[in-house]
Amino acid sequence: MTSRRLLARLWRDYLRAHRLGMAVALALMVIEGSTLALLSYALEPLFDRVFVGGELGAIWVIGGFILSLFLVRAVTLVASRTMLTAIAQRTSAAMQVDLLRHILTLDGGFFQVNPPGQLIERVQGDTAAVQGVWSLLITGVGRDSVSLVALTVVAVSVDPVWAAFAVVGTPLLILPALAVQRYIRRKVAQLREQAGRRATRLDEIFHGITAIKLNRIENYQLGRFTRIVASIVSAETKSTASRVTVPAMIDIVTGIGFFTVIIFGGGEIARGERTVGEFMAFFSAMTLAFQPLRRLGDMAGQWQTAAVSLRRIYGLLDRAPVVQSHPAAPTHLALADTGLRFESVSLSYGEHAVLRGVSFTAEPGRTTALVGPSGAGKSTIFNLLTRLVDPQSGRIELGGQDIRDVDLDHLRDQFSVVSQESSLFDETIRENILLGRDDISPEALARALAAAHVTEFVDTLPLGLETPAGPRGSALSGGQRQRVAIARAILRDAPILLLDEATSALDATSERLVQDALDRLSEGRTTLVIAHRLATVRNADKIVVLDHGRVVEEGTHDALLAKGGLYAGLCRLQFTE
């Protein structure tokens, strides 16, 4: 995406809403930039009329004029910077919200190849990198460009020949500046990628801190992190060095220009052909033009830095979700029943086939168990049902309707999920149960807490339901987290229940309480259960056995035992142990 297109999209999406504030800030900066030219212009009468001519009465007029210039400059500086900072913060916040909103629409496949740290860096790091780009551009256009033009006009009005000598070395900047900008783009792209890896590494370290300590791999993880930050230091250093190269070259060219003017103009002044006041006005104009010229040179490098992040941001915003609602899907879901049917469903991740022509049915209002060795594809079936991913072939029906013809939001409203990972947030227990819902009465909440056996432990906590659950629910035990998740599912009151190893990591006491809560929750609902512990699914109405992505057996517990196949072998192994 070219710089022109980036700027056009930036204006359309974020800056146009602030055009009035930007116009006012631009006007203030034009005033601020003009004061430098007026200051240099005032030096000629100061030197010729006061210092050389001895007109002491004029010193008050000229001095007052110069003082007023600095007062105007101070007021416009504060007002314009405040306005631009507010615009930069608001647009950056809007960009972060838009990025997160879009990321939340993407499907499960996207999150398999984009770790959380990378996405955090996109939302935070990239938006921070472009936060000041519009302030930079307005400052460049409104203040520095106006200052440069006005000061050049003053210099040319004093002596156009001197002005020509001052810019004699400018052509030397063109080719090096173009080469530097290409180098900056490449280094900044590497820097943003490494910053994403750093965020990912930190996310994994902090979430895996227990395993790190127990396995004594602190130095190993520290070494990996050190290598990443070392590459960031290298890329940042090279990027900064290349970015300041353009202002440095401007210094050299300006020095050449000053040297030429001093040699040529000094002789004219010595011969009386020019006054000291004229030279001071010219010299001041060129000196004052030096800083805005350097800032404009540096702005090119800063824009290249921001452009890299803008391309990454818009590249993500332009990525359409693979899993979407069908355009003709009805806004309300009318189901004949809650039965589920898989028909020749296949799914692969790259070259790895996860499901190979899976077919089975789950009758409405009954419990169907999915069992089999690890990697057989059991959890993938849950992901397909809720359309976190879509299969490459085959058909999945809910109540006789292809789930791809059902509105995505309404489809997911049909499911409650309780898994081994209870997915609690770093919020209070109440917030983890309600999940932002404000339509739950205190009586309904109390019934759900009692049914899920949450009341039994929450009443012993000093803050009760207002107790923080901690990061990922770390302040609660495994059984407590599961009971909170079950209370959440009870309040959701969805017709289909998906249980994924919901009791596999619990002690005997917690398992009994959680299993009792699950039994209550599954009454009258179509229930699919994933279990490695086969004792928990003996009473299922149907057991579907998967192996290497295929359905190899179906039937009740007794029927499958009598068959003597894979299920019977798994039972013998577990019960013997």
C-alpha cells in the first residue's frame, strides 16, 4: 500500500471526524511558524537603526514587537499541542477499539497461527507507533513548512544571491535520502516483528510461570527472551541511526551554504556594499530555518516508521473472517428439535488431517459421549459445532438445518460449553458468572449458584461473590473454577450442552460435586460429552468411538464391551489400572 493510499485511508477512517480541531491547530501552527520570519525581519532595523544608527527611541518599539512575537508563539504553542495531543489520543484509542473489534470477528484458524503476544503488539505497539503521525504531519505542514517558506522569503528579500549560495548543496541530499528511507522501512518492519515475538514470549512466560519454576528452566526462558530483546536493540539502533542520517546530511549541506554566504557576503559588508543589519537579518533567517528544515528531514524517517505500522494495521483490518454468517441466514432460529448430525465431515490443518469422513448423530434430549485416544478429533467436533472452524467437506446439521445456513450468533446461542479449561477472567466471581448480562434476577442467580454448588464455597470468602477470581481464575481451586463455569452455563440456559473433560483434573470430592451439578444441568438437554475417563460415560445413551479422525464404533457401554473392539480395549486398560 503506497503512502498516498495510507494517508487517504487514515483521513477517511480516523482523522476526518476531527477535521475542525485539526484546522484550528493548523491555523495556530501557521501563526507560530510565521513568528520566526517576523523575528528575523525585525533584526535588520534593530541593528541598523538602534545599534548602528543610535535611534534610542526605536528600541522600545522594536523590543516590544519582538516581545509580542514570543508571547504569541508561547500561546499558540500550548494551544496547538494540547489540541493535537487530544486528537492523537482519541484517534489512537479508536484505532485500538477497531482492531480489537475486528480481531474478535476472526475465526479459530486465525488464532492458531497468531499467538496472543503478536496480537497484543498489533493493538498496542502498532497503534502507539502511528499515534503521533498526524500530529507530525500537521506540525510539518502547519509550523515547519510555513516557517521554512517565510524565512526563505525573508532571506531572498534581503539578497537572492546569498539565498542561492545558501542552498547550493541541496541536490546532494536527494539520492542518499531515498536510500535511507528504504533502509528504514526494512529495519522498522523487522523491529515490529521482533516486538511481537517479545510480547508473545512474555505472555507465555507469565502464563507458564508454575511450569517454569517446577522444571527449573528460568535461565532457559531468560536466555530466549534475552536473544529477542538483543535483536530489538540492534534493529532499533540501526533504525534510529538511519533516521537521523537525513537531518545530519542537512547539517552538512547547511554548513556548506553558510560557509559560502560568509565568504561571499562578508566581503560585500567589508566593502560597505551591504549593511550589518541586512546580513544579520539574512543570517538569522537562515539560522532559524535550520531547525524546521532538520525537523522536516527527520519527519521523512518518522513517517516511514509509522507507515510500516499502518500497513500492518490495515493488513489486519482488511483480513476477512473465514467463518461468517450466511448472507441469507434468518435473524431468528426456529428449530424442529436439537438433534445433531455429522455427515461425512472432514477437516485438515495444512497437511494434517484431523477428521476423515466423520458421520454420527446425537439424538435430542439425550447424552452422547465421544471417546477415543488423544488426537482422535474429539475436541475438533466441538469447534465445528460452534463454527469456530468450518470443515473442508461434509455437512453438520442442527435440528435438520445445515449450521452454515444459520446466523452465527443464533447458532452459538444454542450451546453451553463446560470444559477442562474453565476460561475465567481476572474479574470478580459475580462478573465471571454473569459475563456482562444485566437481565439476571437475584433469585435466578441464587438458584444457579446453589445448583452449581458455588454457594458452598463462595459464602466462606470474605468478599463473597465480589471476590476477584485472579488471572485465569488462579485465585480459585480447580473444582471451584469448574463450578463457576457450570453456574455460568446454567444461567445461559442453552438447549445443547457440550462437556469437554469437565471433571478430569479434579479430586474425588470436587469431582462428586461437579458431576452432580453437571447431571442437573444436562437434564432435558441434548448433551455431548468428551471423556478420557470412561467410568464417567457408562450411562450415556450413546457412545461414539473415534480413532485417527474416524468413527470406528457406536453403541451403548454394554454393547461396545460385548463387541470387544477399541472401546472394550480402552475399558480394560483403564479399569485394570
